[in-house]
Amino acid sequence: MPRLSVWFIRASLVYLATGFTFGALILANKGLGFYPVVWNALPIHIEVLLLGWFVQFAFGVAFWILPRLKQDSPRGNETLILVAFVMLNLGIVLIIVETIFKAQGLEWIGRLAEVVGVAAFIVGSWQRVKPTIVP
Ligand code: HEM
């Protein structure tokens, strides 16, 4: 497995554990009503599981298994994929910080970073999405 896939998938597993923990806390609080402030973690639960876990896991596996190219860099432009990793995670962290500290304007920067990350992944992977000729 390429190193970038390892980074994507390890990060996605950390987000999976974090997201489930927040989900379990919110669920427990829903039933027992022990600490209503826990509801504030709902946006983090959603962000971490949808982008941190789902999207990031898909990126990691796709970068690993998409058909390789017949050139010096068989997985295409790896710099773009590195940009995708950095920007997606930067965006997620900024959204989490914004949710916790209610920092005005940080959400826009975070979302912009995520969009740049996803765009970099699309451009970096596009060439590798092609039919494989079965002999
Ligand atoms: C990949 C897995 C998951 C994803 C993508 C996910 C996503 C979401 C989303 C999008 C919402 C907002 C729903 C809405 O506002 O209508 C939500 C709410 C919630 N999730 Fe999750 N979730 C996941 C797993 C879990 C798990 C494992 C737990 C508990 C252990 C959990 C507990 C909750 C609770 C308690 C709410 C609030 C429900 C309410 O508004 O009454 N989630 N989740």
C-alpha cells in the first residue's frame, strides 16, 4: 500500500473512533440527559464521520487501487494527492476548532480548504479512472 494511502486510512480510522465516541455520548445523553452540553458536539460528530471517516477512507483506498499509469509516476501526480490529504484534514480541524470556540470566519476557511482538497484529489485521480483491458 502506498504511503499516502496509509496516511489517509490511518487518519480515517482515528476519525471513525472519534466520531463514534461523540455519537455514543450524544446518544447516551439523549437517553439519560446527564450533560446537555454534549449536544454541541453534534456538528463535530457529523463532520468527523462524513468527511474524516467516509471521504478520507475512500480517498485512501482509491489512491491505492485505481489502475496505475504506464509512466515514471504510476499513481499520477502524487503532489496533488498530498495537497488533498493536507487540505482535507486542515479543513476538518478548522471546522472542529470553529465549532468548539465559535471562531467567526473559520468555517469559511475550513470549507474552502476542504473544497481545495477534494478538487486536488479529483484532478490528481482523473487520469487513473479508465477501463482496464482484460487479455
Ligand atoms: C458512519 C457512521 C455515522 C454517520 C455518517 C453519522 C452521521 C450522523 C448525522 C448526519 C447526524 C445528523 C442527523 C440529523 O440531524 O438529522 C447524526 C446524528 C446522530 N448520531 Fe450519528 N452517524 C454515524 C454513527 C453514529 C453512531 C455509531 C452513533 C452512536 C453510537 C451515532 C449517534 C448519533 C446521535 C445520537 C445523533 C443525534 C440524533 C438526534 O438528533 O436525535 N451516530 N449522525
